[in-house]
Amino acid sequence: MLPFDKFYLQHIDSLQAGEEQLLLLEPQFLQAQDLLFAAANDLGGSFDFDIADMRETHIAAALGESVQGKKILDIGCGSTEKYVLEDTFRDRYPPLMAHMLMKLGGEVTGTDIRPNPSANYDHRVSDVSQSSWLEKTDPPYDIVLCLSLFNAPESPFEHNQILCKKLMQEIASTLQPGGLLIATLPEELFPEHQSMDVWAKNARSFLEESNLTLLHCGRSMVWATH
């Protein structure tokens, strides 16, 4: 199985509200944060948001040098083409994660419904609501990411459990045995105010339907493998 720093992720998840500034004492976090800011600068943007809201930073910190030379698929990777929910850099959905993993030495393929003519990774246009999207990939992959897709506002997947399960099965088919999946899951699996134990149980059941094994879950994101 591809190594990742589970202890780092557990530490991040253990932080209570108001303790986020403790991240600034973590060299691992600071290095990944610098990478995030460098990627944002490369893509012509910058950030102004809470320090705890740095999903890409935590993924990069947990993966580290293990991505070098690895074959990576980022599904719904984003694009530099205009797409604005609100007029902020993040809300334009730039391809931050794909760009960061490329800078870490990964062999990155990113798919998105929008083109990205300035991509310096292998960007492929596809619609994951159609099974034909798999034809735009070259599996198997060592790492597959699917972030903010299952619960994307006004997408075909929003509030559609059947379509979400179908997509997860398709995603699982692109992952090599022992490969690593990093994903955010449908919000309906995680009602508000439930315990982390229930959260993990729901995530585990959802993933097992696609023959995936849960390795870690926290902050609405799961890490899993075949």
C-alpha cells in the first residue's frame, strides 16, 4: 500500500475549534502550506481564508515525497477557465491539487468538465456523469483523488445516491490493488451532529460497496484502498 502519514491526519483531526494556530508549529504543515501558496501563485491567485480550511495542504503534508514518480489521477481537478460561484480564487475551482502533486514529482492526469489550456499536467476534458469518462483515463493509478465532486452544487451527483455509488464503483476500477483513494463523500452520508464513529461507519459501508477499504476518515474526507 502507498504510504501516507496517518498520524499527521489524526493530529489534524484532533484539533479543537480555536486550536488551528497550532498548525503553525508543525514543520510538515508549513512545508505543504508553502507548496499550496506557490501553486496558487503559479495559477494567478492567492488565498484569504481560515487556516483550518486547507484540504490540499493536509493532503500534500500527509503524502509528502511518496508521490514522486507515482501515477496519479485527479478527478474533477478544476481548471483555469472561468467558473465562478463567488468571486474568490478558490470558488473558481482552480486545479490546485493537480498542480501541487505535479510539483511534488507525481505523474498527474487531471480530468474536468472544463478545459485547461495552460495546464502543465496532463489535463483531459470529460464529464464524469457519463460512463464514457473512463475512456479518457489510463488505469491503473497509484493514487486517485476525487474532491468536492459528489456534493458539488447543482451537479448531477447532488442528492443522488444511486449516481454517487455508480461513480464510486467506476473510480475504484481505476485504482491499482494497494493504491490509494482520497475522496470527499456525499454529504447525505454524514448528517449533522452525528458522532465520528457513525461518520466512519457510514463511510466504511459506502466504500465497501465498491470493494474499497477505509483507512482513515476525518473532516469529511476519506482515505481508502483496495
